[in-house]
Amino acid sequence: MTRPPSAAAALVALGGDASQRLVAVPLGAIDTNGGNGFRVRLIDPDTGEVQLLRVILGLPGDTTAAVLSGLEPGEKIVAAGVAELSPGQAVTQAGSGASRP
């Protein structure tokens, strides 16, 4: 049996007060969708399955990009290996303590 890919929480709050905070994601978590905008792979909190989520990004930094819309603080995304995942595929969160065959 193959192990499901690992996922990691990849959200960082930037800015001062809560009304001005942005969510940032690692550049490796972003899928360019064949030039049709940007997507990340959201992890469904109930099923652990991956869903594609369209996002609007701000300018990227060295390692992260700010998400201007589409992703809310607290939502978890796949941070690495995104090209290997398909919608509906189950993942386990890195460091979650879940047993892996």
C-alpha cells in the first residue's frame, strides 16, 4: 500500500491588526494552472482530501506569496509535492502523529 502524501499547514499572518492581515503561502504550494490563474490544494478538514482552490495572489517574496483572496486564515493547504496530487486524493498532515503504513 502506498503512503498518502504529507501536507503541512502553510499559513502565515502578515501585518498589524486583524483587519490588515494577509495569508501567505509557500511558492511551492502554488499551481499556475497552465497560465489560467493560480490555485492551491486545500485540505478538506473533514475528509483529509485535496480540493483545488483558485486564489488571487499579491507579489511574491523570496519564499512566499501573499494571498489577496480565495484562502482564509486557518485553512490548510498542501505545501509541497502539489504536482503529484489530484482532487479527491487523501493526504496526511506532516507532524500530525497519524500512523502511516
